Amino acid sequence: MIKKYYKLKRKDIALVQFIIEGYGEMATVTTIDPQAAIIRISIIPDFLSEMNDLIGYLKDKYKMEEINWPVN
């Protein structure tokens, strides 16, 4: 699995998760820190291109910011 971490608005976590997981078994979303609104998107490598396109759209629409996690 390819893991990417994002910070977004707390109110958007469930919606982003619903959208990504609606694409079948290409990726899963886990809330890492609900207070800080950090999610992890675990992507199956075969679907990386498709998920990158979707994530690019979601980043613009929901102001998602890719972050390094865990923070050392």
C-alpha cells in the first residue's frame, strides 16, 4: 500500500472518506487524528494514477494539504 497523509477541515473528513471509498477497493481512508483533522489514504499501487487524479481534485475542492507523518 502507498500511504499519503493529509490535513483538511474536520467537517470535510467524512465526505472525503465517502468519496474516496466510493471508488471501490482502490484506496481506504483512516482518520489518524480527528482533532487535528489528519487522514491517511492507503492506495493500492495498481490504482495510484487514478487516485492521484481524484486526490488532486479533492485537494482543490476541500483545501487538503499533504503532510509528512508521523512528525518527528
